[in-house]
Amino acid sequence: MAGIYITELRLSGAEKPNAIVNFKKGVNIITGPSNTGKTFVFECLDYMLGKSKLERRISESNGYEHVFLELEDYVGNVYTLKSDLHGGDFLLGECSVDDWETTQEHVTLKRKHTANKTNTLSHFILSKCGLENKWIRVNQKAKKSELSLSSMRPLSLIGELNIPKVESPFLSGQHIDKTKETNVIKFLVTGIDDSALQETPSDKVIANKSGRLEMLEELIDKHEHSPDSERTIEELEDQQTKLELAIYESREIADNVTERMSHYEDQRHTVLERMDSLRTSVKEQEFLSKNVSIIEKQYISDLSRLGSTLEMGAALSSIERQNCPVCEASFVPKEPTNKDICISADAERKKIGAMLHEVGLAKAQFQSEIEEHSSEIRALQNELTNLNDLIARHFNQSFQDHLEEIDELQLKLREINEELVSRSFVSSLCKQRDELLELVTLSKTARQFEKLTIENLESIAKTMERLLIRWGYLDINSEHRVVFSENDNDFVINGEARKLAGKGYRSITHASFTLSLLIQKLGLGFCVMDSPLVTYKKPDVPIGEGISNDMATEFYSSLLEIKDDCQVIVIENEDVPLEVSRNVHHIHFTKNPEYGRYGLIPIEN
């Protein structure tokens, strides 16, 4: 639930006892004689909720240096504000007053509201009430200001001088602020702020915008009469969609062609790899065959040499051996005989013959493999030629045709897109022109704005009426007892303008308005009223100014009906009925140092 309520006000100073006032949800009543600090309590609350300065310092507050305000929202989060007593900024801690010193993180909040800034007390409080980032019209030119705490505070904190005022409960009496103050109430009761309103520019700005308006008219006229402007936006967008679809479909077909072509390319690559492998093998076989031929020639040469050796051995064997002609001794050779040589040569010849046979077989095998691989290479070359023809005839041309089709479609799409961009540009120019034309037109005519109406405030009036009947102010049998006057921006009660009533009656009707806002959940979630029964039991009140004892009693009794989903703080001189005192949070200042609580500031011995 949005809103906050006050749980503690504390004044502190060096060597001074803390001056503490605690509050609760629901009803809180502070009573006591004059000069006990009751009004100073109100003034401190007003100050800690954003007022620029304390209007006065009671003498008892001398020596106090800081003031703390503990707040709680209606979901249980606790916050404490700290300020000096001289109009300085605030420190915010997410803690209770008692835990302030042990809490390390304190955030500075500016006392003065600044639009669009979040580091202000105003933004902090309003954000807890769901009222942040709202804009209120302040004059007839629709100038706006961001809703601030200073605009909401007079509706929730009503001092003893303001509660009996002649002006409307929501007007300050300052003519310059009347529009803003009325629109604040209108926002609260309708929930609609003025952020959508466009401010009427100054005459200087209007003159500048008039020149720009003429330039925009020329640009629009130039583009609206271009050759391509005959087609409508809908036709262009329809054609754009069709072209995008056609491009997508053509790309799908091209991708399919590419996928199918890749299959044949893979086959082609496999054939080329096999041909390269076979050619390498053929080269290796030819190299080996050449080496074998060289060995073969060597073996043939060796056979020829061995044949000559055998022939020579045969010739020598045919010569007859004789004794020595001198001594007739027989000849005994010490070297191997011719026969031994021939036997050895023949064995070698047979061995080389066998090797030559093996070399022949190897050579024949190499030649066979060369012919086999060459034959396979020729077959693969034919297959490669067929694949190349297939890819060139069917796929390359088809793929190229689709690419050309896509290029053509993209060119058309680009033209359509350019035309749409041009149309969008013209549309933007027209929008700017219309906005400028509206501004220029507005500047020449008196603007009419929604007013605060009887219907807007009907619910508030009904709640006021119920309260005033409860307090005995109104006759329950009268008709149209409380209605809002649009002319006076105030209420008419029993057919008479509220401002014409006496001081006491103005105060009690003002209190009924303030409580009605609270009951309707319109505002900050709490209200503080100083002396709503201002003329109660005063002996010197002129006739017609005061209120009856019964009315005051009924006022207090009705507070018992206030629930704990809001907070009411009433400050009064006179004491309250005992039954009421027992059932609300009642703080009584006695002004008697010997009995009860003397006042706001503790008495020092």
C-alpha cells in the first residue's frame, strides 16, 4: 500500500536530553496548555517534511542542534531523516532513529525540489506514495511543473493559522499559484496528471517556428510530387513483401543447386585425387622398370663375357701337354687348371641366367602394372570430362541464372525501399508540420483546459458530508448538504458558501476536507492538524465564530473510526474525552514539572 506515516520526532544536542515524541498508525492526539511546545512539534514536522526553514525557535530549543524524523511505509520499511535546524539538506538512513549511529550508509537528500532529480526529499517521499514523476499545469500557456512535496504538504499538514482560513482548503490565497493548486487536487481525485499537455511557446519561438513551417511546406510539396509518388504506401509495402518473398525463394533454389552441385564436385574431387595417385604410381613403376633394364643389360654383358671364357677354355683343352724339352720332366701346374676355370665360369653363367630370368619377370610385371594404371587413368579422364560437362551444362548455368535473378529482384527491392524511405521522410515532415501548425494555431487562440468539476469532487463532498453529519454540523434531513462550487473552487454547505461561515466552522469544515482526502487514500498517507477545534471552549469567541461542546466531542469520538491504514495527528489545547483518550495514542503535556510530561522539551534540573 502506498503512503507513509510518522513514528518519531526527535531533537538532539550536545549535553542536552533528547526531546522525543512518538507516533503510531491510526489516531494520535497531542494536548496540553499553551507554551508547552505543541505547535513547535507541528513546525518541526513541517520543517522535516521539506519546508525551507523553521519560522521560529522556542527558547527551550536552544542548544539543540539536530532534528530526526523516523518514518515507516505501510509495508514495514523504516527510514530516518536527519537535518540541522538551519535549513540544511537531509541525511537519509534505512534504519530507525535508535540505530542511526550504527548504520554506515547515509544518503544526502536535497531540501529543495528539482524536477527530474531523484536526490531530493521531495522525490523520496512522493515515490513512497506513488506520486513521483507527475506533472501539473501552472498557467494558461500549459507550462508545467513536476509535482513536489511543497505542493502536497499544505494538504497534509495544516497549521493553526491555516485551518480557519477564508480561502478554499486547497488554495493558499496566492493568485499566482491558484492554477497549480487547483490542478493538484484535480490530479489527486482523477489520477490523471498534465504531462500530456503541450506548452504554448512564446511569441519569439512562434515566429521562429512559422519560418520553419514555410520551409517544411516547400519540402513536402517537392517530395509529394515526385515521379514515384503515384503508388500508395500500401501498394509499395505489398510489393516490398512480394519481392522479399521472391528473393527468399530464389535463394532457396540457388542453395539447392549449390547443394546438388557440391555432390558432383565431391565426385570430381575424388576422381582427380585417384588420377593423381595413379600417375604417381605409373611414374614409380616406370622408374623401377628403367632400373631393371639397366640391370638386365649388365647381366647380358656378364653372360657374354662368361661365354667367351668357356670358348677359350675349350680351345686350351684341345692342346696336347708335353714334357720339358730340356730335362724331359713332366709339367705340373701350380695355378688352377683350365678345367677348373671352365667349371667355375659355367656355374656363374647358370646363376646369372637365373637372375636374368627373374629380372625379366619383374620387368614384365612393371610393364603390366603401368599399362593397367594407364588404362584406369584414361577411364577416369573420360569420367572427369563427363562430370565437367555435367556441372558446366546443368549446374553452373542454373546457378548463374538464379544469381542474376536475385540481383534483379534486389535492385527492384532497393528501389521500393528507397521510395518507402522517401515516403517516411515526407510523413515525418508532415508530422512536424502538423505539430508546428498546431502550436502556431494554439498561440493565436485562447486555450481551454479541463476544469475541476462537481463530478470530480463528488466523492470528497460525500465523505465531508458524512463527517459533518457525524459531528452534528449538518442537519441529516437537508438536501444537497455539501457540494463543490466550480466558480469559487470551494464547497457550499447547506446552501451557503463555506467561506461565509465563522472561524470555528471554517476550521471544522477544513478538517473534514483534510480527513476526506486521507480516507479516500489521496495524498501522503497521513495528516497533521493543529487546532481544528480552534474556538472550542474559548470564552471570548464572538457569536457565530465558535463551535459547540457536542460538536467537539463528536469530532473526537469519530476519530475512533479511523483505521490503521492511515495516520491522523491532531494537536489541540483542550483535553479529549476519557473514552477517546483510552483508545488512541494520546500525548498530554501538563506544563507541570511535578506531574506527567511537562512539554516537548524535557525540563532540566
